[in-house]
Amino acid sequence: MGRPARFSTDDLVAAAVGLAAEKGPAAVTMAAVARAAGAPSGSLYHRFANRPALLAAVWMHALESFQEGCRAALSASEPLTAAVDTARYVLEWSRSRPDLARILLWRSADFDETAWPDADRVRLRSANAEVGALLAVLARDLRDPGEPEERARERVALAVVELPLALVRRHLVRERGVPEEAAFLAADAARRLLTPPPAPA
């Protein structure tokens, strides 16, 4: 029976995540990750064919960690609750995983998405499509009477994605952690943006 691998895939991805979170995607090279993990370069090439495959693993690790809870929040049965909980979740997750949140402040294109293995690009499209579909349903359910569909989608995206991410960016770019009260601010903003207007008297 062969000896167990000394460095697991998870160990190597964790080392790459640390580099990406601290210095950005340009810092994630095969040699740098090997040094950070204390592993021989062969350990990386045994698991990742090339640097784009490693970058894909880093991005997808961060994205899938985030989207798991995001999908759960978006799936709440009451639409306004789903929206408010999702806005809160963006901040709470970012507060608990600032390393992964820093990665998602970049774009997948910054992680050389076009050069990823086909399977990883399919995985990315599928993950984003699933969340996009949930947001579309939420926008439909929260659409005001007579409101154009496009405006409803923009309003929901602003409330549950764009404003929460702006709060995350504000704190992380300033090299500060995300404060606990930021989650309450995001939730309150979402509620105010998406609560239906009062009926005319």
C-alpha cells in the first residue's frame, strides 16, 4: 500500500487562498504556493495541471463557500425575508471569512478564467446561473404593481448584492475587518429599498 500524500489538495488550495487574499491573484504562482505550503512543486503539478487550474480552484473555493449560504438565504419562502436575510448574509459571511471575501472583491477574469479547464468554467457558469435564477424569482415576487421588470431586477440587485458588497469593500480595502453592525445596516437598507410603498389613501 502506498504512503498517504503528505500535502492534500485542500492544503495547497488553502496556501493559494492565503496568497490571493493578501496580495491578489498575481501572487498565486505554482512556485509561490509550493513555498507557502512547504511542499515540493511536484505536489502542485500532481493535482493542478497548470497555474490557471490552480487559480480556478482558488476562485471556485471562495465562490462556492459564499454561494452555499447565499442560495439558502434566497430560498426563504417569504420574499422580503429572503432579500433582507441575503443582504445580511453577505456581510456576515464576509466578516467570518475575510480571506475568501477579499478574493471575491476581484473578478473571475482576474483569476485568468478564460484559460481555466473546461470543467471549471462549466462549474462557474452553473453556479452563477443558479444564484441568478433565484434573484430573478425574488425580483418577480417583489415587483411593485406597474413596475417594469428590469427596474425590479435592478432594485433587488442593488439591495441584496451591490450595496452589501460595497459595504464589504469599504471595510476590507481599508484593511479593517467587517464590523458586526455592518450586517444590520445592510439588512435595514434592503428592507427600506424593497418594502412595498403604502397603498394610496
